[in-house]
Amino acid sequence: MVIARWIGDQAYSWMPIQATAEAKRVDQIFSFLTSVGTFIFLAIAGTIGYSILIGRAPKGDWSHGHPARSDVRLEILWTVAPTLLVLWLAAQSFSIYQQLDIEGLQPIVHLHIPLEEPATAATVKIPSQPVAENIEVVAKQWVWSFRYPNNVISNELHLKVNERTRLNLHSQDVIHGFYVPEFRLKQDIIPNRNINLVLTPTQIGKYHLRDSQFSGTDFALMVANVYVDSSETYSQWLSQAATPK
């Protein structure tokens, strides 16, 4: 258990940096699953190793071991134990997802909703933390474009650090996928659907937006720069972008 916990803590370093508040919750469940997987692996491998070293038959003994079939207690053990483990993992995952919901994420739209109705993947549920900006994200083969509140259109996504931002996701042709690894948020963009995604950047820096869906021949080239700026830098860039060239 100690080793499993240690490996779980190391799992944080396997991921890209945490650039949003939502990334912390996602990494927590990843670390938890890594710890559980390590514990199961060590338990099984340890049992096998113990059996090989301690339970070896004497030389020349070709008799059969005691059969384990039809053992009700054993059947109950390997049925109940995995069931409880999966339920426990589900409860932990649901808890993390609920925390993401508090940050502004809601479950993805269900299939029973008619196609003509708008799909909402994220809404604001915390009045005390209003959304600072609403940015329209348009995906098409094979480029990203972003429209800001002052009608500035750019191929770069600029976000304010430590401020909640709503991204209005649209597709002009096929299904695309909004994915920034450092944000830990990945959302499909479906044609003729209005999908909103709320996030809170926490790390100033430059990142890359990629299309997580195979949207056509050149989808691998569909990359956009994402900048998380301070409020001053963001305002300065927005003013420069609004100046006609």
C-alpha cells in the first residue's frame, strides 16, 4: 500500500503542467487510479512470486495439487471484491466529476436530446464567480478562429489568468475536438450545435490547441497557439488586435 501510494504521487509528474483549476481535479483521479492499479499489480505479482518460491513441489513429486473448483467462498471472494472495487472507483470518479461541475462543467449532452436543441456542455453555476470573458471558438477544416467581445477575430486564443472564461464552441463543417493537454479539458464540437465550455486558467504561458477528432486529411495541422496572459497583457493584446493594419 505504501509503494502504491508513492507511485500514485509520482503520477502527477507524468502529466503536462496543470494550467487550469479543472486540471487539478482530473490529475487527482488519475493519481488515484494509478495507486489502485499499482496495488492490484503488486498484489497479484506478489502472490505469484510467493507461490513460486514457497509453494514449490518437492523434486520428483508429480501429483496434482488440491483442486480449487467449486469452492463457494473463493467464488464469492473474486466476485464481490472486484465489484466493490469498481463501485468504489465509480464513486471516486463521480466525486471528482461533481467538483468539476462546481467549476462550471455539466454532463455532456445525452443522445435523447433532439439535434435541433442547443447542447450545453458547461454552464456557470457560481454567481459569486462571474465569467470574465465570452469568446467564440469556430472550428473548420482546417483552422481555428476566435472572436472576442470587441469583435476582434484572431487565429490565437488569449485567456486571462485566474479568471473564468466561457468558450462558445462552433463547427462549420464536421465534428472537431477542442483539446489543450495542459487544460485537461476535451470537448467535441458538433456541427449545428452551440456548446459552451467554462474554464479557469491558472498558469501564464503559451500552449497549443489541437483537434482531438479526425476531421479530415489535414486535421493534424489544425493547431492554434493558446496564450494565458495577465489582465494587463491581455488588454494590451486586445487593443493591438483591434487596431486596423
